[in-house]
Amino acid sequence: FADKYLENQHWVITAGPTREPIDPVRYISNHSSGKMGYAIARAALSAGAKVTLISGPVALEAPIGCQLIQVTSADEMHQAALAQATDCTTFVACAAVADYKVANIASEKIKKTNDAMQLALVKNHDIVADVAQLKDKPFVVGFAAETQDVEHYARGKLMRKNLDLIAANDVAKENQGFNSNDNALTVFSSIDKTEIPLANKQQVAKQLVALINQHYQQKHKV
Ligand code: C5P
């Protein structure tokens, strides 16, 4: 069936934020809702793909039919992603991974005895870049949330992280992107770009999934 055009594909999708522990009761995180990643998972499922959704903590229901792997920190997401990525056709990195983690996580709750304190941070692994370095790498799609020079920064990430496609959203614009129900994307490959106009995230996801598959088929054409 034409509407089940992803029937023989396995998609692994990362979604949501990560939480970086500070001590047993505190963490560093961000406002990612996970909506875009979950919408992509639903769209890929309805096109017939097998879907593994690696998700940070979000308030969303798992799409019916997907394998949901729940993680908390970037290190956990990194481990799950690399384990799943060896066995998939397409990897979509939609998660808002924390750039840094706490260098020394306190084993006991930190007391407020000092007037000032400093937290040392170290960089997290770049999950999508590591997946794109795998010997048998899947078709790899990243996201870029930019507030300025969208094309310049998105193309930079496409090259630097060895991605096949990058979907950029202009987070400086109102009513789209982070935490909103709507989104608009510009999708870059090394040779072209495609606009997906402002619509609700489920409609955007449907178009993005079809576009990813077009590029995937193009790449694997004999
Ligand atoms: O470099 P930047 O964070 O802007 O890149 C965004 C893209 O990289 C997204 O696809 C995001 O999911 C992915 N990423 C990742 N691991 C990180 C940081 C970003 O997979 N540690």
C-alpha cells in the first residue's frame, strides 16, 4: 500500500529534554516538550515503519505501536541511542540534549550554607554526531534551533556532525518551535533546501517523514 511506504524501515527517534543531576533532588534541564519528536514517531508509525522512541522526561503519551525507551540524562540517552542505531535505517535526533552535565554529582543533598556556590560542568557527548560516525551508519537527521543566520548555522551543523539532513526552525519567531503546538521547518541537505510551512506539529511531521524518505530512497538508489 502506498500509504504504508515505510513498511521495511526501522526508525529510531530521540525526543524531549534531558535532565542532568546536580544532587539527589536537583537537576539542570530545558523547556523541550517532546511534541515534535512524538509527532514524528506517530507519522513514521502510520507510514508503516517500526519505531523506537528514545525519550527524555515529558508529559506525553507514548504513540501506540512504538517501542518506548525512557531515559533521564544525556549519558543514558547516548547509551540507548548507540545501542539502537546499529539496527535501524533512519535515525532522527529531535531531543534537546543538555549541552553540559555536572562534573561531580553530589551524593547527598547540597546544603545552603554558603552565600555563593559554583557548579563545574563538562560537555555531554554529541549523540547524533556519534551515531553519524558509526561504520554502518543509518540515514541521520538532526535538528537545529537557531535564532539568527539559520541557514549558515544549520549547514555548519550538517557538515560538522556528518548528517544527511538537518531540519532548522527559527526559534526567534513567535508561535512556533520550542514547546509550541505549531512549527515551520527549513530542511537542508548538502545540495538543496525544502521549506515546510507553519502548521501544527503533526502536519509538519507528516511532511518531514515523507521528505526524509525521499532523500533516503535517493541515497539508496542503485
Ligand atoms: O549543536 P546543537 O545542539 O545545536 O545540535 C542540535 C542537534 O544535535 C539536534 O539534532 C540534537 O538532537 C542533537 N544533539 C545531540 N546530542 C547533543 C547535542 C545535540 O544529539 N549532546
